[in-house]
Amino acid sequence: MSFWAPLALAGTTAALAALPVVPALYELRKRNDAAPLPTSRHDGKVTNFADALRAKLEPLRPKLEQCRRNCEVSRVGLEAMNVLLVGCEGFDFDPSQMQGIAAVMCCQDVTVPAGKVLEADFCVDATLELGEGTVIRSALAAGNITLGKRSAVTRWLHSNGTVYLREWSSVYGRLSAAESIYLEPGCSFERVHAPVILTSTGAGPVSGGSVSALSPETTAEVNAPSGKDQMLYSHPRIRVEGNFSLPASEIVNANVVATGEARFARGSCFFGNVKSYRDTIVEEDARVHGSIVCGGAVHLGRGCFVAGPLMVEGDVVMDPGSSVGAPHALTTLSSQKMKIAAGCRLHGTVWPRANGIVES
Amino acid sequence: MLLDLFRATLLLICIYTARHYWFTLNRLFGQQRHPYVDVETADWPAVTVLIAAHNEEAVVADILKALLEVDYPAEKLAIVPVNDRSTDRTREIIDEFVERYPRIEPFHRVGGKPGKAAALKDAMERVNTEVVLIFDADYIPGRALIRNLVSPFFDPEIGAVMGRVVPLNVGKKLLTRLLDLERSGGYQVDQQARMNMHMVPQYGGTVAGVRKSALDEIGGWNENALAEDTDLTYRLLLAGWKTAYENRAECYEEVPERWPVRVRQIMRWAKGHNQAMISYLIKTARCGSLSWLERIDGVLLLGVYLMGPVLLWGWLLAVVLFYTGVEIGGGLTVLALGVFTALGNFAAFFEIAAAVRLDGSRQRIRLLPLTLFGFTVSLISVSRAAWQQLQDSLFGSAELVWHKTERSRTAPVLKDSPLPVLEEVR
């Protein structure tokens, strides 16, 4: 046997053994991916996209003012995107003028004619109205926003006033308003936030009018406990192996964990937080002054009230007249899918992880 | 006899191998549970944040700055730095902050039993909120972290909550890079998989929260526990309270940069964990109010630091059996041995690789072969810790001693921003 044979074997074996370590040593030396992992900077502010658009377009405000004085429409460039400045009323968003436009900035009331499909972000200083069947990318308005029937917003929508979604319209992404949001039957949504969110029948006076005038039927939250009582720690914790049921018209102060279903019968009143491993049913006119955590689905019956938050791993169905949260204690309702009947009232954040729809 | 021991060892190793794969596959392909993450708007409860600080002059300013910037109603957030008998400038730095920000309520502890659990126990006497969050002084919370950690407490079954720890000083040394990978595996895969499958996520003692009424119910902090976090997890579990893991509640920490510091740290964890195992293994296995999955996971979690010496023992036995010419025999043993050789050796590394992929980082996966080195150091350290504990129990020594992990940071990294200036810590 040659003298070199064992050396060659040893060398080859060492080289093969070292092979997987070569990329490691390279990375160790070069440090291409040695920064700390980025942690979440999400601050939970629903208006982040709207604020970012406003800040981005702010340098164009003097030019927009100039357009308003001259009552003209102007096309300008900003950070490699084309922005249309609309300084006059009655602009019809002609396709030839909208070619290549990424954002539209308007200083007066805007109405987008029916049937238009515009891949642009809107920043409007007054009110914005989308005609029937219109599609836009996103919009921010200082005034109210109205989406016509079967219209859609593909990214986000924010109003400093009120948002009205007419029948069968859709907002994919964030939908928020500083005051209130009205959703008509057939509307679909993903993440909604407003101090007041109402689902209406579509027959009532949608444009204008006050919140209370539109929702006289839901007053359950009036007697909701004040904020500091929401988590109700002082109540005893009860663990129920199996189903938990609160009989009709009973009043109970407790925190309950049920390994089966939880059911609050008609007219019952529950002060505390409840968790059910399976479904939770809140029957007609029952009231839950606390949170609901549910491993299954939740059904909120007609006229019932839940203070929230509701953290539901399954789906949620809300019957007419049911309400969640209160104007002085905004809350969160999150679930997989959500089906809300007309005549419901919610306060705070509504977040179906898959999709939400107003029953038609 | 030796053969039976070998078979038992092999079985244990196979069980832990299967556990690694189960967790990893769940994270890659299973249904993910984040039941509390969507709570954005709520009537938030009052919260006390306790910052455990013992000689933390290099780091305490960072966490105080970060906590002053968090997105949580200021009137509902009490910030309490727990200065535990510090002999450096910690007290001075805290007092400077208190002067500028009177909402910080310091607790300067000048005597009493040493150790974090004892300091927290004393601090709890001043707490009058139901939710208490605990941070070590070298952590840097992000703006939304407090809300992320508080939201699980709307669930009446939750007694404690644990966030995710992310190393800040990753790029410093080989050790920090390996610990970065190890932390990814531990949190991104292990903890979240347990959360997904309704098992036993572990309360980790920092970037964590506890419900005061639950803590009172189980008798408060156990100041004799070397790993007060593991101890608390099991006492809560046995009392019917659950621990929630919030993978999105991320917080930067400083990991050890020197091997001796790392060895001391892991030995302390191992001893504390083994101490908890002795106290709670039988109780967990027999606890009728727990599901079968919780019982199995709880028992396996308690035994995790014992697997180091078991593995060494298995290797030794294999060598002895080989040279004594004992027939291993039995199809099942051979199959188990084969499966373990083919797959089991890689289970922990597969877990880390999956975690790195889930984290979305691309290049650091190349360091995976080097984790074998970190694994070997840990194996020897935890075995040494177990041996020392065995000696102590046999020859009656020694009260358990708590070693504080040495900090490498020499100055604050936060400027005006609430988040770290990352370039400076690379």
C-alpha cells in the first residue's frame, strides 16, 4: 500500500467533514445576517396608512391650493409617482387623465362617477362619494365618505368623519372612521374601527343624520359598568367541567371557565369574564358585562349586549339589535368569520380574520 | 441489566426526538393559535411593571426610557424598578429618572434574601393592580408590548403570560450568534407549538406577566426556587391556571457574550429546572384536572434538562455494550436505534432550521452546523449541574445559590428613539 493512501483518505475525509462548516464559517466572518431580528413596531394604530399617505402628499399642498385658486387639474411628480391635483368640482376622472396616476389629491367635494375602476389613492380635504360599481385602491377624506352600491376599496379607507357603505360594497383591508361607520346589507369587510359601527337595513336615512337617530333600538350599553370594572377581578373564579348555563333572568357575578359550551339564557345578566372551550350562546336580551373568550363559535342573540372584548377562535353571528362595547368603553371583537345582521351596534374594533359580512 | 438500561435510555431519547419533530411539524404545517393578538381596542386594566435590577447601571436606563414610550394609557401603567441591593450606580440612575418622571415608583431593596424571586416577593407587597408584568433590566420593550402582554388576561383562565425574547447583541461573537438560533428554536417553535396544541407554554420570568390573584392563590413567589419561572408555571398549572404564550410580544434582550457566563447561566437553569422536576413531576402526571396532552407535555418539559446526562449515559452504555459483545437484539430496539441514528440526531437542528425559516432570515441558517458546538457545551454543562445536584443531595450540602447573569452592555443603546439603535449593538 502506498504511503500516500492513508494520508489521502484522511485528507478526503477531513475535507468532506469540513464541507458543511464552510458556509457557516463564511457567514461567521462576513456577518451578512447578523443584525437582531426586527421586532414588531406595530403600534396598533388603525390610521397608520392614512397618516402615511397624508404625510407623503403634504409637500404638494401649496400646489393644490394654487390649483384650487385657478380651478384647474394638474399632474405633478412626487417621489417617482404621478399625482393628480384636482382644484375644481365636477372632475369626471376621465381614463385618459388618470393614465399612470398613483394618487389623487382634491381640495373640494369629490364624486367618482359610477363604474370607474381607478388604481389610485385618494386624499380628499372634503367629502368623497363613490358611484355605483366603482373600484378604487384607497382613500382618506377629511369629511364623510360614501361608497355606492357594489363599489369596492382594495386596500384601506379612512374618514375623519363618517363612512357609509351602501349595499354590497366591500372594503378589503382597513376601514376606519373618527366618528362612525354605517354598513348596509351585503357589505363585506375585514378590519373595521370606529367609535360607533352600525349595521343598517339600507332603508333608513343613510346620508347625514346623527348616530342616535339611526340606532334608537340599541340602548343596552347605557348601563354597562365603567371602565375600571371591566375585568372584574374581585369575582370568584368558577371552573365548570362541561357546559355552563345561566338560567333566564338570573344575575350572576363570577368569572367562569367552562370546558364545554357557555349559554346565557334570555334576559340573564352576567357580570364577569367567561371562557368556553366550545361554543358560546348569548340569547335574546341577555347581557354579559365582561369579556368572552371562546374556543368555538359565538352566537349573539337579538337585543343582547356584550361589553367585550370578544376573542373568538371560531365564527361569530350577531342577530338584529345585538351590541358589543359601549361609546365610553371601546372594545374588540375578533373571530375567524363574522356575520352581522342589520340593526347591530358595535364600538371599537371589529376584526374577522377571514372575512366579515352584513347579512342581506 | 445493562441492555435494559440501554433500551430505556433509547426509548427516552426517541420520545424527546419525536417531541422535537412534532413541535416543528406543527409550526410548519399545523393550525396556528394567536387568540389574543387581535385585541387592539379595549378598556385596558391598570398594570404594574416590575423591573428586576441588581447592579444594572449599564442597562437600566434603556428599559426605563423604553417603558416611558410604550403605547399604554399612562394613568394605568405603574413602572416600578426593583433595585435589589445594588452596589453600583443603579440606584442613582433610577432616582435621576424618578426626578424627571414622577410616574416611576422605585423600590430600593436594601436587605433580605438574595435572588430575583425574593426581590419580587418583597416588591409584590407594594403592588395593587391585578396584572403584574416582569422584566429583567437588560430587556428593551417595544411600543405595543405592554398591550400584547396584557390582552391574555381578559381570559379568566390565564394566570400568566410569556412573550418572546429576541437577542439584541447577535452579531458580537460566535456564542451570541448560536444563542440567537437557539432562542429562535425555543420560542418560535417550542413555545408557539405548545400554545397551538393547548399544552404547557412556559412562563419565562421576564417579558412576562402574572395575575396577582392567581399568584396570591398559590402562595406568592417561591423564594427558595432557583428557577422561579418554571416553579411558577407548574404551581399555576396545578392550581388550574394556564400560561399563555404571545409570539408577537417580542422584546430585545442581551444574551451572554462569554462562554463562562453562558455555562453558569445554563447550569443555573438546569439546577432550577431539576429542582422543579423533583417537586412537580409526580403531581403533574397525576393531576386529574389537566388534559392528557398537558400532562405528557408537562412531564416532558420538566425532564428536559435531565436529557443531557441521559444522553451521555446512553453513549457510554452503547460503547460498553459494544465492547462487551452483548447482543442488542430485538427488532424494536434495532429499529429504534436505526430511526434515531437516521433522524433523531437532527431533530433539534431541524427545529432551529424551521424557526429561522419562520423568522424570515436567510443567511443565518448557514450557522446551523456550528450549533453542534453550542449543543456540546450545553450538554456537558447541564450534566455537570445534574451531577452537582446529585452530590449535594447525597452528601447534604449546600443551599442553592443564585448567580446573576453578567451583562456585556457597557452603556445605554437607546438614544431618543424608543427602539434600539441597532447598528450600535452589532
